[in-house]
Amino acid sequence: MKFAGGLPRWVAAALWLPLAGCSLLGGAMLQDGDPAHVLEIRRLAMCNSDGPQTRLTLLSDREAVRTWQRAHNVDLVGVDPLPTAGPYVLVEMGVRMSAGYGIAVSREASLSGGTIRLNASLITPDPGQPVAEMVTSPCALIALPPGSYRAAELRDPAGSLLARADAAPPVQ
């Protein structure tokens, strides 16, 4: 059988296969400027944050997530093992004095100079909206595309920097 261009079908398939492999690998071959897709693993209203600032924490793998959970007495995952191998970023909104706060991280991200850039909206209660008076500290655990990142940034819809985390230096 011949392909429309006159090549045998197996030749056309052999030429197409390497290109298909690149797209099937998703973030495995991320280059600067490429769009990236991230996955929210879990979102919580209480992450036991220790201050009011929005913060990011880069977590290299499942064990780093488990270590963070133990240190903060929080069950981020809910299921174990984690659905993906890592790396991860934890987005913390910080301590708030009432309910009604939250984080919505976009699935769309990008890579620039080894920095993964996430986009998020920080949700706040409307003025005058009745909310429970209780301490909250919203957070979201996000799975990143496979790779090694120098830093992570969190930006709001207008592009303003909300938080940044540099990767921990490798242990030698």
C-alpha cells in the first residue's frame, strides 16, 4: 500500500513516529518558552502555614512531600503513593483570619531560564460576605512536568509576582 505522497505506509509511519514521541512525552522535553501543563494534586483550606505571606516550596519528589507533611502535621496527598513521581510545588496562601479564602492554580504554566512560572488567582471573600471566623491557611500541591527547576514563580492574572522559591542546592 502506498501513502498519498507515494511513499509506502511503513516509511511514512517510521518518519512520523519520532515526532509523535515528542508530543506524547509532554513535559519531558520542556524548553525555554514552551508551554507546560501542571496538575493540581490536592487543595486544602488548612496547611498550618506560619505567616500571612504567600509562599512557594519546591519539592523534588514524593519523599520531599512526605517530609513536608510530617513537619507541618498536614495530609496533603490523601492517597499514597502520589499519582506522579515529581517534582512538585506547594503553593501556600498564608494565614487568614476567616474562611472564604482559596487558591486556584492554572494548568497552564511556562518555563523561562530554568524557572517554572505558574499562574494563580488568590480567592478572597467579597466585602460584607458572611464568613466563618476561623483561622485558615489555604494551599495547593501541584505536580510539575518532569525536569529540574532552578526556581518557581507564582504570578497573578495581571502578571504580578506573588511568590518565588529557589531550588535547594544539591547535597554534596
